[in-house]
Amino acid sequence: MRPLNYAMLKYFTTAGEACVDDVMTALKGDYSSFSAFKRDKMQEALMTEKNGLIAESRVDLDSNGDLRVFYSATPEQRDTINSYIQ
């Protein structure tokens, strides 16, 4: 099994656009027991990981009025992720 941060990046090679909640839903089955599988920690990781591998695509408010940041990967970014993470 890959490290959680790698799995998060790898997710963006198939997802068009996603926020932290989408990523958590997708990875819950394999990673929910990890200590870093918490919304705030994963949001921080996405913000850190975006250094060229994923990009912020938009922001909005969820039904509770909380800010949601969405990320996506361009084809070149997907290729880069896939070249480093199998």
C-alpha cells in the first residue's frame, strides 16, 4: 500500500476535480485507519502537495457555509505523478 500522501496525489490522476472531502471519500476504504486520515491534516497536505503536482481549480462554500478548495491536475501534472508513483 502506498503512503497516504502518494495515494492522495494518485487520486488526482483519475479525478477531474476534487476537494478534500472527495479525496477522503475515495480513500476511506484503504486509509481510514491512518492517523493522518483527518480532514484538517489532509487539507494541509493538499495545500502543500500542490507545489506543481496539483493546482487549485476553484473555491466555494459547502451547505454549512464552510470553505471548500478544489484541486485538479493537468495532463502534464498527471504524467508527472504517474512517472513517480506507480
